Amino acid sequence: MMEKDNKRDHEESDSSSPEKFMRMEDTTHAINNNVCKVNTLAQFQSETGETAGPPIELPLSLARDKLQQILNTLLEQEEQTPYSFFVNEKEVTGSLNGVIDSSTSEEKVMVILYQPQAVFRVRAITRCTSSLAGHAEAVLSASFSPDGQHLASGSGDTTVRFWDINTETPHFTCKGHRHWVLVTAWSPDSVCLASGCKAGQIFIWDPKTGKQMGRALTGHKQWVTSLCWQPLHLTPSGECTRLASAGKDGDVRIWNTKLGSCEMVLSNHLQCVTALRWSGEDLLYSASQDRTIKVWRASDGTMCRTLQGHGHWVNTLALNTDYALRTGAFDPEALMKDRPEITSADKRQAHAEKCYKEALAAAGGVERLASGSDDFTLFLWEPARNKKPIERMTGHQQLVNDVKFSPDTRIIASASFDKSIRLWSGLNGKFLGVLRGHVCGVYQVAWSADSRLLVSGSKDSTLKVWNMSTKKIEIDLPGHADEVFTVDWSPDGQRVVSGGKDKILKIWRR
């Protein structure tokens, strides 16, 4: 018994040796540190690097809505503006605790990056309110006018149709094309719609009468693959008359739709031109199956540079200012009123310029271009400044069908035949997340006006609405009998239109 007691005494005296004591003290100190670290010194900072107020001590348990209130007070905002918050590129969705990692030093000031969100909120669509029959072949394109007052669709049955969005009934059937209508494009002032077909012809239509405006624009030797209008703020009189078209013949043509004449032909691509974008800086970007993207000066047709990097056909292009260029003449908040404000051409032009400058400022003052390709990758470019890409975005396992920037310019969504949609930063191209749920390839995506929701149309015959804060499905919308080729969200946020192989147009609402 005495021997056991001596042994225990010896062990106890051993446990109080200096080395063991120091180890225990360190562990206790670390535990206390974690327990005690309930506050942190934080500095609010905008995307452009401007600070809001001095650094302030905040509890780590502080919820996102409290951060909103503190920031609005610091910025002396009369009306409460909603913001998103990021720490080390992680979004604050709950409290600050959720974004702090163990490496965060106690002495360092935590930078909380804030980004303003749209004041208005678009509610998710939940049901199909109309199935519009009429087309005799697949619906290949469907889109709302920039003012949200008209809806048009183009089909393999050679017709363009206008639909009454209030009564959700057919309005006009426009005949003139001799072959499939492949693409349609609304003028930014909503005055007319351009349509291009497989026979290489382009027609301009009046949505109010359904009549053809001027004569057919002929010149492409093969089918028309893409159309885009000159941005409204660049037009001389607030009247949209210049239209760019791309063809399978490898040419890009700029037309004067008022005179019905071709102003210039831009020939440098070696193969089919697949996509066109007319930027707010009056540059034209054309993507081609020759794996390049060309930058043209729209004023005189000079080729400025060639963007190279893709290893296969380039399918799709998107500008971070696309949404502002599309709807710039019409304020989404004004569109949400019962009687939208219709203003004069010069006022619309001034509003379009203001919207474009605001979108550019939100993007850090730079117009960026995203390109998607058959090589499964995307590239992010600053094409007016540099011919080298900012980022090569990899992750898709199949070819990329569609790319869209969110209206606030901050997120790029890419749709692919690998059944997924991937999200990337609109500033630097960094990967943000993946949306999975479709069981077949995704053809097209469309953003809601407030950038909080995304809708996708797929080969699996469904539409899906995705929530950007949770990166999950908000609602699943079956209903089509076959593949969904085209989707568009109206600028006023009220409706989504979809069309596809079943020859039916569906309108979805809350």
C-alpha cells in the first residue's frame, strides 16, 4: 500500500514539471482566447475601396440585418438600402461568426466589404398562367421588350409572333421569312423588333401593328446567327436605327434600318460568327467558330484586336453592362407601377446614359466581357484595354451554352450541357458555386431584375428558379412536354416566358 502511495506522489510531482505546466497554460490560454473573442474591430469598405466611417468594435454574434442598420447609419442614408456583406470573399448570411476562420488575428482590423442590392425585390414565379399555342414548329427565341409591354417569339415555322401580355393571348402573326426564324432582338427603345432567319434575311417589325417596317435586309450568304442593336445612349437622336448582324458566312454587317441599307461589312473571321455584343463604348465584339473573339470600332469598322485563348468554337458572349444597355431607357421601379411612365426620346436617351454609367461604376468602371466555348471553359476579358484574359474559368464538364451577367454586374451565370449552372465573380472570374438539379443539359438562363433570382430552361423539359443567397432551387417548374430552348424574365419582374420543342410558349407568374 505504501509503495502505491509513493508511486502516485511521484506521478503528481512529475505532472507539475515546468514543461508540462507550460503546455497546460498554453492550452488554457488558447481556450480562453476563443471564449473571450466575442468582439472584433471592423471597418466597412465599398467595392471601390472607400471606407464608411471609422473602424468600430462589433460583436461576432451580430446578425446581417443589424449590419445593414449600422452601415445605413454610418452612410447617413435617409432610406434604408439593402446590402450584401463579405469577409475574405465569404458572404455573411447569418452572423459574423460564420465567416471568421481560425487564422483571423485579434489585432487586425476586419474588413467588411459591402455591396448595395436592388431596393425593389422580385418575387419568385410559382405557376404557369398561360400556355400559348400557335407556332407550328419549335420556339427558338422568346423575349420581352425592354419596357416590359410586349412579348415576341420566333419559330421554326418561319413566323414571328407578338403576344398580348395583359390578356396572355396571340396578338399578331408576322409572315415574310422563307426559313426558320433563328434569332430576334428588341431595339433598346422598344419601338421595333429585328428577326433573322436561316435564309440570311433580316426583317424589322412594329410590335404595335405587327407590320413589317421598311424592306428586308439582305446580304448574308448563309443564315443569320446573332443580332444586336446600337446602345440607346450612343444614338444621335435617341432613335435606334443601327443594327449589327452576324452570319454563318463569317461576316458581321452593320445596317441602317431606316434606309434599309448595309453601312459596312466586317470580314476577318475564318468561320461562322456565333455571337455579337455592341458595347456602351461603341465597340462591337464578335465570337466565332474560328476560336477567336474580334473587337471592332463600330463607328468606322476598324478591327482593334483579336482575343485568343479558347481551344474550340466560341458559342456565347455576355457584357457586364448588358442589362443596363437592354433596359436603360426604362427604370425597373417605374415599370412596376400600374401605368409605366412613357417619356420622350431625348429623356429616354438621357436615362439610358445614366443607367449605363451607374452599371459601369458598380463594375469598378470597366466593361468586362465573358465568353463561353465548346472547350468547356469560359474566359473573362477587359477587351477595350487588353487582349489577355483576366481569368480562365474551368469546371464545366461539357460545352457552355449560355453566359449571363447579373443586372448588378457582380455574378456571371454559365449554363452547360453537363446539367449544371456555375456561378463566377463578375469582377475577377473566381468560382462562387454550382447549381445542380437539372437532369439534362441547360440551354439558357435569365436573371431577375434585382439579381436575387435566376431561372433556367433545360433539355429535361423543366424550368428551375434558383435563389442566389442560398445557391439552391427556389422552385421547380415542370409543364413543357419537351426541351426548353429559351427563357426570359420580364424587366418589371412580373413574368417569365419559356418556349421550346413542344411549339408552346408558357407564361409563368407569381
